[in-house]
Amino acid sequence: MKLLVLLISLIHALIVWAGQTPTPIVLWHGMGDTCCAFYSLGGFKTFLEKQIPNVYVTSLRFGNNTIEDRESGFFMNPNDQIDYACKVLAADPNLQKGFNVIGFSQGCQFLRGMIQRCGHKLPPVKSFISLGGQHQGVYGLPHCMAVSHKTCDYIRELLNYAAYQSWLQSSLVQATYWHDPLNEEEYMRKSIYLADINNELAINETYRSNLKKLENFVMVKFDSDSMVQPRESEWFGFYTPGQGSQLQTLQQSRIYTEDRLGLQAMDRAGKLAFLSQPGDHLQFDETWFIDNIINKYLV
């Protein structure tokens, strides 16, 4: 009798498992990119749908069209982007049982901000895949993925001389995660985005609690990255405060040692993963992504 009951339970479990749909996926694009064009995240969405049959994938768009969406990556305040994303995802009926998220470049730190700020108001965010995100910000902008190199030069000049001016913080996205290690105090006081979500001045328990609810926080660093400076920011590392050459890991940082975001607790629980790829910014092989991301965290 016990064997029969066990067999029936096993058959029932298999039927339930077979009837389950894959966990939905939300994408957030990076600077100079767009949500839905076939040559951009639209193509990546199709790739995911082929690899995970029946999966629901949605790519966040900020604006009414591709042009506005791309411009938003430079000029739409991240705080406004996050407010918008929170409302869109909370209202999406396909996400109500929970979802995974994948961020690309600056989209990573904005996704993390969304999780920290409104995760308690959303269905569960399960795995967070961060591809080349700048979680401790940047100090330098070698390339900016703009169509014109003159645009890059102009943005770089603005950041070098006026990153923490209130007018630039409110009007240029990249200023909000500019992190000057030579002026830590000014950064912590005047950054309207990154210093806040990294709990630099005070610990927001909601931010910490929401982040710790993740099942997996996967950070992918690109070892030959020519865009992110320093590239260690992709693993939540950065320059040692007070200078701009010596680097420190996440585990050596104040954010970790004081557990200001709960990352130390997550690390001890095995929720943090540090992966790397040998190529330049966001350059990865599909086979690698299937083996190391899809099969481990998205299926």
C-alpha cells in the first residue's frame, strides 16, 4: 500500500511538473541601446524564447518608440525609470507568480534599484542576472555607445567637471552613477541615485530586505571590457577610497563588511555568483550563456 501511495504521488508530481510554464523573464537594456529592435534586445528576446519554449519575455521600453527609448538611456532620470518600471511590472498579469530579470550594462544597476525600492510591492523576483552592470558606478567613460564620438566626448567632459552639480545629476543618466573615489564624501552626499541604492549614507532596511529575497544574484564581468571603468564594478568591486588606481573587491568594501545591502548575508547563503567572460563589453557566446545562465538560473 505504501508503495502504491508513493507511486501515485510521484505520478502526480510529474504531471504537475510537466504542466508548469517557465518562469517569465524581464529585460532592461543598457546605455545607447533599445528594448525591442531585432538587432538589439528584440533579437535577444527571440533567442530566449527559442531556448526556453513557452517562456514569457518582456523587455522594458522607456518612451513611445525606439528613438525615445534610446534617448531615455541618456536623459531620463533613473529614479523616474524605476518608478515607471515598478508600475508596468506590477500591472503585468503574466508576472504575477514571480519572474527572473536580466540587466544589460547600466540596466543592471537600475534593475537592482527597482528590486530594492519596490520589490515588496511586486511578485517575487527570483534570479537577477547582471551582465556588465556597474554596481559601484564608474570613474571614466572610455566609450558610451553613442552614434557620434563627439557625443561621448561631450558627456565625458561634463562628468569630469560637473558630475555632482544638481542640474547634471537630474538631466544626465550617467552622472547618477558617476563615482569619484577621490571625492567620496561629495559622491555620497550628491549622487541622486547610486549612493542611495548602495546605502552609502544610511541603511534603508527595505532596500536590504528586498535584495536579500533574491534566490540568485549573478554578476557577469567582461575581462577585456573597454567601456566600464573600472571593470571590477561589474563584480561590485571598485577603487579603494581616496585614490583612483588600487582596486578592492566587493568583500573588501565597506558595503560588504558592514553588510549595508545584505550582500554579506547573501554571499554566505550561496546566493551570489561571480562569473566572467574573456571578451569586451557584453560580448558572450550563446553556448556559454545557455550552459551557465539559462540552464542554471532560468529553466
